[in-house]
Amino acid sequence: MKELALNSNEKTTQKQYMNLAKVNRRMTARLLINNVVKYLFFASTMFGLVILAFLMYQIFSDGLGWLSMDFLTNRLSTLPERAGIIGAITGTVWLMFIVGPVTMVLGIGTAIYLEEYAKKGKFHSFIQTNITNLAGVPSIVFGLLGLTIFVRMFGFGPSIIAGGLTMALLVLPIVVVASQEAIRAVPSYLREASYGMGATKWQTIKNIVLPASIAGILTGVILALSRAIGETAPLVAIGIPALIVPIPSSITDNFTVLPMQIYYWTIDSVLVDEYASMAAATIIVLLAVLFLMNSVAIIIRNKFQKRY
Amino acid sequence: MQKTVSIKDLIRKDNNKNKLKMGVEKTVPFLLFALASISILTTVGIVSTLLYETFLFFRDVSIIEFFTNTEMKPLSRVEPSFSILPLLSGTVLISLVAMLVAIPIGLTTAIYLSEYASVNVRKAVKPVIEVLAGIPTIVYGFFAFTFVTPLLREFIPALQATNALSPGIVMGIMIIPLVASLSEDAMNSVPKAMREGALALGATKLEVTMRVVIPAAISGIIASFVLGISRAIGETMIVTIASGSSKNLTFDITQSMQTMTAYIVEVTSGDAGAGTTAYYSLYAVAFALFFFTLIMNMFAGYISRKYREAY
């Protein structure tokens, strides 16, 4: 009993006056944990980079051997040694010709309306919320929309125009948001100077606001395009056939694109071994195109963006 | 000879020009309004097609059966049966694996970049991590199918050629940049004064991070997790390629299983003709998918708005 009382007494005194040894011990432990965890955090950051390097290495070591001029310019074939991806490349270019102009007109128009014309109120925030929500809708759902509206209701079939319009709607939020930010960054004194010179609202937008924000808008358009050419799911949903030999020559033709080609070769790689390498080679082409587009976007952003 | 100009003509000319100008001024807002309403039409289009065809589906299949049945055999000639449960379990399980990868790594990456890394390291590392976000999902699908699955089978012999584990892990890697960059944004917006206050009280950097920065940024961090989950649920190509198409109600991640998104792909690229029940089931599943992702996205927006600590 007595001992216990003494002990608890000691405890309270210890609590009130910590001795130096204990303080030092705790401090060392805290600093040690701090340092160890710092390296853990660093390692976890590196994890992403290592995986990226690994992925690139895998794809390049697998596909680089197949990459040749013949592979790029040959038509699709079931024979691995004769197969090429010119059809998929042409299809991707066609797709960009639809998605680019459509999203640009719709996206910039929407952004101008929201930023310059719409009164900030219920309707404005309704459209804004709607665009935010659209950006989060899974791409496969857009594919079903395309299948129902463009392919079946309008009767376009799995053609370039159906695929292009579906993709355009999918990437529209990217262009709208980027354009809105670019337009919002134009300082109001530029607009006021223009009004002061007697310009009308549309003249001000056309001659002042758009030229000042074009760098940001173009960056958004390029990013949207690069999303569109990498997307697969909506095109699978609208029912693009697996094997298309003819090269598309008009917007009502059936088509295939690089990601679709990768998809079919990947799932068929269990049947034909070479298909995996061909998919990897196609991935290299796709990544090269994406890399190029993103570089252009970065150059535009850095060189032509004015800071006010 | 000097050209004579009458004031009257000049005024008329100017009036004409003004009329044209005012005409343009009046029509432009309507044109732009029409363009802006396309985005609303898109939403209306999505919701109405999904609702309509889902309605047609539930004329053939009872809604209770759809949610309580455990058998999913849409293309069976003898006795087709429809149930969303196997697809739901596949989706939930694969998303769970993905988030088990994405949340710890994404959050610690965000902590490192926002609290520990020097400006130069951050400038170098951040764009590279964002490259991960820019890689098309089909490439991740290829990676999961041809590389990660064979690698995992070395360690787990019971793993099937298509399974839930490998696409889950790869999907997690895909979501790391999303979680990392959104969480980092949230942590960056915590004012420096708060960190310095804690440091001045003798806290270590880790303690500052854990007890000051993360609690202050928690709404943004949780929003990033929720958006990550929503992304995982909606992801299509990785699971289509690497998780297979068996519609068993199982929780064994070494087994092949199908997600809602992969089911949509299977039915649209298969031979279920328009008008069949299997074709309509597509829309019921898509509607569920749309509904879940919408709820999650709105929830993420709500928590980041509502619980944001304003400094």
C-alpha cells in the first residue's frame, strides 16, 4: 500500500518536472520518426515515377522491334507480318477533324456566353453545374448516348461523324472550362478601354477579349483533342467493327482509331503472340502523337500567354 | 475634279452600318445561348435515353429481381436472367483494390510534394507524375493484361489469367495523380502561418503535417478520395481487358469478374440486337453507373465546399 502511494507520488512529480534524460529520449524518438517517415514519403513519391519508367520500358522493349515504315503504312491484315496501322492513323486524323472544330465552336461559344453575356444567377450556375457534372460522367455512358442518338436515331451507323460527335460531347467540358479561365484572366480595363473607344460588346469580345485569351483557349482545345484520341470506351460502345481493311475517305465511312487497334490486338494476343508486340508498337505511335500534342500545348502556353 | 460628298449620304451610310452592327449585337447573344444550351441538351439526352430504355427494360424484368437475384445470364438462350449484383460486386471489389493503392500512395506523394520537397524537386517531379494521368487508359489495360497479371501469377499461382487484382492495382496507379494533385492543392492552400505557429511550438515537420496541415485540408483530401472512387467506378478499358467477363457473385479477387462498365462494352460489342432484353439491360446498368458516379461527384463537390476551412 505504502509503496503504491509512493509510486503514484513519484509519477505525479515526474509529470510535473520531466527530467532531462526523458526529454532527450522523446525528442530523439520524435526526430527519428520524422526522418524515417520523410524517406517513406519520398519513396512513395518515387513509386509513381518508377512505375512510369517501368511501363515505358515494357512498351518500348516490346514494341520498338515491330515499328517500321511498313508497319506505319500497311493496311490491316490478319497476318502479323503484313499488318499495318495506316487505317487507324487515318481514322484518328479524321476523328480529330470532327472533334476539333465542333468542340472549338461549342466550347468557346459556351464559355463566351457564360463569361460575357449570362447574368450571374440561377441559370448561370445551372449551366456551370451541368458542365462540371458532365465532366465527371464516365466515358462509356457518352458512348451509349452516341449509340442511341447518333448511330441509331440519326442513322449514322458506326461512322466517323457519329464517333466524332460523341467524342466532341465527351471532351466539351475541358474546352469550356479552359476557355472560361482564359477569358476570365483578361483584365477588365482592356474591355473598358474598348468600350471607351465606342466599340460594341461583340466588337470588344471579337477584337479584344478573344485575341487576349487565345493562348489559353488553344491549350484547352489541344488537351481536349489529346484526350479524344486516347479514348477507347465510347468508340467500343458505338460498335466499331474489329477488322476494317479499307481506309476511310469520308465522314460517313466506318473507321477505326489507334486505341481501338490496340484494344483488339491486346485481347487477341492470347491467340496470336505477335499481336501483343503489335499492340505495343501501336501504343508507341499513340504516345508519340500525344507527347507531340502536349508539347505544342506547353509551348503555346509558355510563349504566347500574356500576363496582365 | 473633287468628289462631292453629301452629308445626307454620309448619315444614311452611317445609319446603315449602325443597323447592321446593332443587328449583330442583338443576334450574337442568342447564337451563343444556343451553343451553351448544347451542354444542357447533352445532359438531357443522357438522362432521357437512359431513363427511357431502363423503363423498357423493367417492363421485361422485375426491378426487385434485378437487385436481389444473384444470377446474371443475359445472353442465355434457355433461361436468361438479369441481376446487377455480380456486376456491382465486381465494380466495388476492383475499385476497392484501386483505392487501396491510390489513397496511401497518392496522399503520401501529396504530403511529400507539399511539405517536404524543395521547390526544384517539386518542379521536376510534379509534371512527371502528371504524365501518368495523361496516359490513355487503354495503355494501362495493355500493361495490366500483358505485364502485371503474368508478374503477379509468379507469386500467386491461383491467379486466373483475367482477375480483379491486376486491373485493380493498375487502376490504382492511374488514379494516384488525381488523388495526389487534388490533395496537394488542398494542403497548399493551408496558410504558412499555421505551419510556422506549430513549428515554433516545437513540433517536428511530421507533427505539423499530421496535426495541423492535414486536419486543415481534410475536406479537400476527402473530396480527392471520393473523386478517385468515382473515377475507378467509371473506368472501362482496364477492366474490360484485364478482369474478364465472368458474372459470378464472388469476393475472391483472384477470380475473373466483370464490372458494370465492362458489361456495357461486352453487350454493345456482342451480338445482342436492338430491342432484345439483353440490349435494354445495358441501359439499366449504365443508368446505375451514371447515378453512382453523379452522386459521388456531387458529394465530393459538396464536402469540399461545405467543410472548407476558410483562412
